[in-house]
Amino acid sequence: MIQIAGLRKSFGGKPVLAGVDLGVERGESLCVIGQSGTGKSVLLKCILGLTAPDAGRILWRGRPLDAASRPDFMSGFGMLFQGAALFDSLTVWQNVAFRLRQRMPDPQARAIAVEKLARVGLGPDTADLMPAELSGGMAKRAGLARAIADDPQVIFFDEPTTGLDPIRARRINGLIRGIVTETGATAITITHDMDSVRAIGDRVALLQDGQIAWDGPVSRMDHAQPLAGFLGNTPLL
């Protein structure tokens, strides 16, 4: 679905990505882990086109992800931002239906938003609330509903459990795993939480020193020497 080859990016002469090679198959859930400052977010921004890489290629369905193919890519992805990143001037349903409202009447968009809110465990009474009226867990669920509102082929999750207590984090992980399984969407998760990796990932890739130091099934990571310092319940700080 997405193939990254030889991706490089430097800031101020300091290499952040130093030749990243990584791929994710259709319907696969890939978790990218690594210490802070290793380039996880930069990698995500390069895929999304928010940051231009210095070198390397990003392929989407076997085609270069460039100006010609990016509109197709952008129309088929969803994203759960760190901290949910809801628009504070819009109601919850307007946030969830933000993309939908560009091409359909509000009543239809609202109906879909309410349906997606129900999928993440939020009732219809939540739809007309403002983001400031939501708890942290509710805001994260609303952000997840927005990510899946347009039935995306690829979903990106940026630190999906950051700021949540362990109980709410487990619930979000469960929702993500369930949604990815039900929809067959391809998922790429940037996380420092190994509990999230175990709950939602099929594969895990360790980004270290600007390159992928280990890449393999989650079922094998407990025996992978490069991951020894990251396993257990210790966050990747």
C-alpha cells in the first residue's frame, strides 16, 4: 500500500532520517516506535506531504506519491492527531463531518457523524457539544470518529494514547484494533506506548539513528535484541 525507500531528511545540517526503508501492506497495522527525536513524526509528515524529504521515494500503490497521485491519496486517508486536535469553534458532529460537509448537505453529513460517534462509544447527545465540554478520553474518541468518518483506506494514528490514563488508553487501543479489523484499512501508528503496540499492531518497526533498526511481527518482538530496551511497560522517552 505504501512503500518508503531511502528516505532522507535533515534539519540545519543534522540528519533526522538517514535512509529509511519501510513498507506496509494493504490491511496491515504497522506501529513505528523509537525514542523522542528519532524522526517518527518527521517520517509521518513526509508521507503526508507536510515536509519535503531531501532524498528517497514514497510510493502509493506502487506509484510515486507526487503531485499527480497525491489528490487520490489525500482523499483516501484518515488521521487521529495527537491530542485529538479538534476545531474548538465547531461542534463535535461538525468536527467529525469536517470533510463530509464539503460534498454533501449538512443533514446527511450529521447523520454519518452520529453513526461514527456511536461506533466509538459516544451517544447522539455528544454531537452538539463543543470540544471544550469533552473529557480527554471523549475528545480522543471524537478524533477517532473523525478519522474514520469518510471510510478511509489508510488511517494514521499519531500517539493515540498520549495523555490518557491506563484504562482509557486500553479502551482507545481496543477501538483502534476493532476498527482496523472491521474496515480492512491499512494503519500506521506512531507511538511510544508498548501496550499500544501489543494491542493494535501486526508489525512493529524501530526507528533509531535515522534508520529502521528492526522490523518484524509484533509476535516476535519480545525476542528481538534491538528492542530489548523498549519492551515492558517503560515508555520510549
